[in-house]
Amino acid sequence: MACINPDGTLAPSAIQVLREAEQPKTAAELAQISGLPLFRVRSSLRELVQAGLLREDGDHFVLTESGRAKLE
């Protein structure tokens, strides 16, 4: 299941991951906090990084300015 819809809107799980990533977190931390399965979080992270809404910093994921704007 895609986390970014064809019209550019975000799926609820993507919004949840982005909100939790305002402070750097690992995929496992994001899964634990969000209650989403780790496989779903990892899939969302790949898509959100590719879209420029998150960036990787080592094994942590951080919200970008573009990601912050999507949440507004």
C-alpha cells in the first residue's frame, strides 16, 4: 500500500510516520511509537525519503522542510 497517493496526498500511516520523525528516530523506534508493523514503516520510509519528505542521517530518519510543509 502506497503512502503517497497519486494526487500527492499522504495516507494516514505516512502522516503518522512524518509526525513522529520531527525528532530523529530509527525505523524500529518509529514502528514502536506509531504501533505500525516494522515492514510497513520501512516501506513508508523508503517512499518518503524518495519523495524528499524525510532524509536519512545514519540509521535515523529526520523530517525535511518539504515534509514539514506537507504536514501543515
